[in-house]
Amino acid sequence: MNKLRPAGAIRWAAEIDGIVLLNDQTGKCIKLAYPQAALWDFITRGDSLKQITRKLALVASLESAAAERLAAEAITLLMRDGFLLREGIHG
């Protein structure tokens, strides 16, 4: 699987109740509550999708299948809204 990474113009800040993401190119701002905020943290650390879903299951007390669904949904939304990119072979 290709790695995931924040899009180039993204800034983020951790807050008590989540993570705020700002796309400097589009001006779009979103707030991720937990456990989606944990997913963002795992992505920025360079974790693989397998590592991300395993960690999500642990931190959110989810079964593996539920953690996979949560990760897939959040990743889809973050990519759709321009906050997340999938790195290709040439990254």
C-alpha cells in the first residue's frame, strides 16, 4: 500500500478535545475529535494502514473490523477535502 501523508499546505494544532487542521491553499479548516484525531497523529508519524488500524482498535476500544471501517471512512473524507494525500511510488 502507498503511504498516506498530509497535503503540502496543511497545518495542524493539537487541542484538548482534538486536532484542528487548516489547509492554507483553500482556507478550509476542520476539527478532528478523538479517535479520528489519533488517526491523524498516526498518519503524521508515518504509520502503515495496518499499524493505524491496530492502534485505533486499541485507543478506541474497537474490534479490528470496526477500526478498519473508521480508518477507511476518515481517510476517505480527509482525502476528499484535500487534507490528506496518498504517496505514490515517487512520493
